[in-house]
Amino acid sequence: MLTRRGKPVAAVVPIRPGMDAETFALSHNPAFIEAVNRSWKGYQEKGGTSLAEIRTKYGIRRQTARRRARRGRSQPR
């Protein structure tokens, strides 16, 4: 722990293997954590939105199996 005038200002903590710096920083960001908690609370209170509802709302057609297969061969993911 690093202190300034006897008050903690930073901590040195290990980063799990495989975790990148951006993921670590985001997972320790109080504003991000609060947004996730608000979202989770809203989901628990009101439920979620189905994929079918999202497609209808934004006018997205369902992709056929043939089209998915063709895309998989011609375009990297």
C-alpha cells in the first residue's frame, strides 16, 4: 500500500494470469461497477429483453443457416 501523509492513495495488487490491463482497470472502476449493479437490479426487477424483441425493435432479420455458413468460410471472425 502506498500512502501520502499517512493516508492510503494506492495499492499494488496482483493481476490474474490471462487478464489484460484494460479488463483489470474496468473491473476496478467504481462508475463501471455502479452501472453494472444498476443494470442487474433493473433486470431483477423488470426482467430482460429477448433477442426476438431486439430484432423486432431494430428491424434485424434472422440470418439463415446457409448465410451463416457462407459467412463463416469467407470472412474471418
